Amino acid sequence: MDLSVRSLQKAESEYFANLVVWFISKGYDDIDASFPARILEAHFRGYDPFGYFTVRKTVLALDGPRALMGFVVAAEKRGGSVKFGPTIIDPKHQRGGLAGRLWELVEDIYRDKGKRKVYGTWPAWRVDVLKFASRMEWEIEALLREQYRPGQDEFVAGKFLLPSSPPLTTVQTWEGEGKTRDASFRLLKASDEAEFSDLMLSEMSKFYSEIDRHFVESILEATHRFSHGYDEKGKVVFIAESIRGGIIGCAIATPKRGGSVKLAPVIMKPLLTSIDIHVAFLEYIHSFFRERNHRKLYSLIPIADIDTVRATRQAGYVS
Ligand SMILES: CC(C)(COP(=O)(O)OP(=O)(O)OC[C@H]1O[C@@H](n2cnc3c(N)ncnc32)[C@H](O)[C@@H]1OP(=O)(O)O)[C@@H](O)C(=O)NCCC(=O)NCCS
């Protein structure tokens, strides 16, 4: 069958939104009309107004000989990967192998653009998705426990479009037992913004690609949306401050649909922190969200950032 992929058109928005709400609410909590509306907003603007790692979101439509047969949302991330999802094949055309054909065409588009990797997540009980993803040579990379819904685990899977790179050299920031033994923790204030930006730009770039002023500004903007909730990807920025004054660390938290909170990145200033401070900072953040009845905190940590890996384990996170 002759198939091709193109960008979703304005006139197809309602068709897209209806299928997304209908199918995706079966597997996830807190899915209402705002979910496809945010995707469409990013798609038609050409950038994601609420993204921080996400730079651009595109809805790619699969055209068959006579009609639109399905679509996939592709979110381009800083650092060269592309997240797929949701993927929906029109109910009239499901079980015909089209999802894999769609992914193949979209993978080709992003390989041609120089993207390194595609990845996605889906509920672990979705054997149908696992089947076509395996056929497409996607590999399971992680199991996220009860990530977006109580009692429902989630697979993370991906595929390299270009050969994978060697691991980064590990970076250690603590010196011995650390120099600053006492620190206090609080939320970001407007007067912290310049110091916070400097810390993010200098320290985060050790572990992440494409960290620039625009990235930092998008985080600062998102702190003003925190009270709007997950719908607009509001964020909370936590600050660790030395008792002598000056910011020695920060952490960014994003509440998600389904009741969990993503904590990433956690950045500590080299040579000024100790494991005690790092762990106490994580415990402070944990209490903040527990008091507000969030279900779960999870963190994504570059393996090269061995201090944060160690402190996070010591704070009781499992990996
Ligand atoms: C999931 C989905 C994208 C799969 O697309 P598809 O083109 O139908 O996929 P395939 O035809 O390659 O089917 C994959 C496998 O799952 C099986 N399968 C597909 N739909 C199924 C269903 N509703 N019930 C049971 N098995 C199903 C197929 O038989 C096939 O198994 P096989 O390899 O043993 O033949 C499509 O069913 C869909 O759009 N579902 C609704 C949206 C959704 O849930 N998306 C995934 C979450 S992001």
C-alpha cells in the first residue's frame, strides 16, 4: 500500500483531538480536551510554549491511498532525541501493521534531520504496542513503576537512528567530605534569577547538550505557572543556599498528569556541597510534595553525574 507522512492540517484538529481523548484516557489519568489542545498549540506554533527539554512538537499524519489513516506526535528534545507518542491508527485500519509503517516513515524523517535517537513510553500491559515496537527493533530501556497511574507500570523503549556515542566521562563535584556543611533550602525568589541562570548554564552543560539562555528562561517562566498545574507544565524551582550566602544548588520539579512529580535536573555547585547537603536537599523536596499529597517523585539522572546518583540512592530512591 502506498503510504506517506505529512504535517497534520488545521481542518483535521477535531479528528485528532477526539481520537486522542478517546484512546489515551483509557490508559492514563487526567486526560481531557486540554491534552490534545496543548499538543495542537505546539504543533501549529512551530515550538512548544510550555516545553523545556521539548523544543518542538509535530503531529505527523499517515496518508493512505484514499484517506488519513493515523498519526503520531513527535516531540524533538534538546540533545538530539525525539519522543514518539501518542500513536493512533484510525479504528477502521487497526491490526493491519500500519503503526510500524508509520514509525518507519517518521524515523526516516528524523534520521535525515540528523536526530540521534527515537524513544517512547507505554503502559507495560500493552502487548500490542510491545509487538509492533519490537518488530521495529525498539528496545526496552526501563520500567517506570506506577508512573502515570496508580497500579500501572510503564515501559520506556527506544532505538538509535545514528550509532550510539561512548559514555561521558564521570564528573565528581564533592571534594572529600565537602566544605560547606550547613545550608538552607527554600523556593526560588525573583532576586535569585541571575545567580540561578549562571549555575544552570555552567553546571548543567556538563551533562546535557543544548543548554542555553532560552532553556533557563523557559524554566523561569514555568515557575509562574505552577499554580495552573500539570496542564501548563508549571514548575517549582528549589534552591540550596550556603549559610554564608550564595546559591550552591538547585532542583527543578514538574508535577505530571496522574499524580507523580518529575525531579530533573538536580544541580549542585562543584566543591561547595557535600553528600549530607545533597541528601538533605532531596529530603526537603520530598517533604514539600508529600505535604501536598503527590503520589510519587521520580528523577532522571545522567549516569556520569555520579554524585547525584549516589545522593539520590542515599535519599531512598530506587534505581
Ligand atoms: C496501538 C496501535 C497504534 C497499533 O497499531 P496497529 O497498526 O493496529 O498495530 P499492528 O497491526 O502492528 O498490531 C500490533 C499487534 O497487536 C495486535 N493488536 C492490535 N490491536 C489490537 C487489539 N485492539 N487487541 C488485541 N491485539 C491487538 C495485532 O494483532 C498485532 O499482533 P500480531 O503481531 O501478533 O499480529 C493501534 O491499535 C491504536 O491506534 N490503538 C489506539 C491508540 C493507542 O492505544 N495507542 C498506543 C498508546 S500511545
